[in-house]
Amino acid sequence: MVRRLWSDGVLLAVLIACVWWPLATGGAPGGASKARVDLRSPKYLHYKQEYRRNLLSNGLGVTPPMGWNSWNHFACAVNETIIRETADAMVSTGLSKLGYEYVNIDDCWAEIARDYNGNLVAKNTTFPSGIKALADYVHGKGLKLGIYSDAGYFTCSKTMPGSLRREEQDAKTFASWGIDYLKYDNCNNDGTKPTVRYPIMTRALMKAGRPIFFSLCEWGDLHPALWGAKLGNSWRTTNDISDTWDSIMSRADLNEPYAELARPGGWNDPDMLEIGNGGMMKHEYVVHFSIWAISKAPLLLGCDIRNLDKDTAEIISNKEVIAVNQDSLGIQAKKVRSEGDQEVWAGPLTGYRVAVLLVNRGTYRYTVIAHWDDIGLPLDTVVEARDIWEHKTLKNTFVRNITATVDAHSCKMYILKPVS
């Protein structure tokens, strides 16, 4: 019953996207001014059957995952003490109450050689207690543990084995340890396409006896947004991110064209968050978090959350921005207008609301305008606007557009609520 209701929720989001976005971008395909859906039509019924058949049926990822991953800050210098202390910090900082629940170990956690039965073995020098004990500790905090492997003979670091040709064995191992999330990379493989290798792990996870969130990480190599929903709960649409303005904005650009393909249970992934790692200014990190949130991207922190500074804590703890990301409608925002360095991003939310993000990519202050006909609102709609970084509802109501002066490398983010 739960799975059926969830699937119907997916369909609702897809259908709303089919109706809402053509209106937001100037009309339906073929020049029609309105989009209508006949719920009894053969086309709709076929659509319904296709999505039920294609989605990885583990019931996970109804909203984008939230948590932390070790790679961006620690790379291969990760160990069980860091993981335990990170789990502790996730709780003590209040992040877990905001929805951050996954504590994910990335590359370099295993010995280079498997045991005599061919099983993966935790690296004795860095994870002496073993992964199962670590999972028990993390679960005891009310959190979930994620791990990393690769659809190749070795992982990207070449310090541990991959899972190619060992998929079923490794999936059973992960399940026996209590793993909740698998990031699956694409290095050092046999030269076959990801579309050949990744389904093998999907089937192995489905047989492993434990629901495990499956994160496909093949860096957008073969446009995984086009086929990822059949195999995983998220799929990387870009190469690896770095802690620079150009990197985050280019990842946002590469991810955005696939917006219509995201849905509850399967999300576009422009890579993990760099907020707090020190390479950018606060206002740039605010843009980073805002775009990931409105894009329904996984919110996986990549800093050392054991030592959060005030600015980082303020950004990643913004409940109103997180709520946009976790909105149950599950429709990824689009970049509905781009004029030089001025951008308008928008996407529908539950309750007939619209999330709007005004971004200034340039080095000078600009006035940025969001027009109703760009974001899908009838021109005469009067809206109430809430600034969700300032945490205040603006005194005036707005009709036809909303305008803001935006500083360089900065943004304004609003939730618009029709009042008439």
C-alpha cells in the first residue's frame, strides 16, 4: 500500500511537471497554449506502467537524501574515529533534526586484498573495529551509514578493490553490515558501458535483503539522467566538484537541463556540497546551497562538521531553504531566464507556491527581475513574497514580477504564495 501511494505521488509530480513547465516556458509542445492530461487515456496509463516498472523499487529517496560524505574534506585520510565523531556532531549540532541523516564513507576504507572467501575487508589501520561495528554505532545515534564501491576492478584511488564481477557478493556483505547507502563509482573498469555494469549492482542490491539507497556515480559520462531512474535513487550528472565559484556554477549548468527527469525516488546529482571548506566567500556558499536546494539535489555536506564555523552552520541549517529541497512535490527547478550574468530559477512547490531564485553570476551589482510569465504564474496573480534567507515576509505584495538588487556572486531566494 505504501509503495502504491508513493508511486502515485511520483506520477502526480511528473504530471504536474508536464503541465506546469510548458506554461512556465511559453506553451506546450507544438505551440499549444495549454496542457491537459486525460487520466483515462492509453498514453497516461502507459506512462503510469512505465514509471512503476522503471523505478528502483526500494522505497527510498522519496525526497533528496541529506547527510555528509567524507571525500571533499578528508579524501583518503578517513578513519573510524572521524566517522564516529562526525555522527556525534551530526546530533550535537542539531543537523540530524533538520534531516541530515546519512554519514557516508567514501573511497579508501578497505584493504587492497579481499579475504580468503573473496569478501571485502575493512582496512585494519584505519577501521580496526570493522564496518559492522561502525554501522551499529551510527544507527545507535539514529543515523544511517553509507559506503563506497566502484563498478570496476579497483576504486578510483586504486587502494582497494572495486565490485566488478563481485556485485552480488559485495551487496550481501554491505547488507550484512547494515549499510544504508552505496555510492558506486566508475573507475578502472573493463571498458564496457556503465549501462552494462550498473544494472548488475542494482539487481544485486535488490536481492541483498536490505533497502540500500543506490547512488550512481559515473560523472554524467553517458547521460545517466536518461536511464538512471531504472537503476538507482540518484545519478551524478557532472564530473567532480571543487571548492571554487566556477566549479559550482558549471556543475549547476550541467545539471539543470535534466530537470524534467528528476522525481521522487530518483534525483539528479551535481555532486556534494563544498560549503565550509574555505575556498569561497559566505555569499558564494549561499548561492551554492540555494541552487542545490531548488534543484532538488542531494544535500550531502562535504566539510568537517566537527568544527563548524558560524557562517557555515547558518547556511546549512536554514530550515526554510531545506524545506524547498525536501518539498514533497519533488519537481526540480529550471533556469527560466538567463540574461548575461543575471539568472532566474523557479520551480513549483506544494500549496500552489513557487520557489524563485535570483542569481547574479557577475562581478558587479545587478537588478534581477523574475517575471510571472517566466515562472508560470498568470500575469494578474497577486503574491506574497517571503525572503527565505532573511526569514521575513515582505511588506508589499507583488503582481507581474518581483525585482531585487543582487550583489556580485550573490542571490535572493523567495517563496511566492498567491493571495488572489
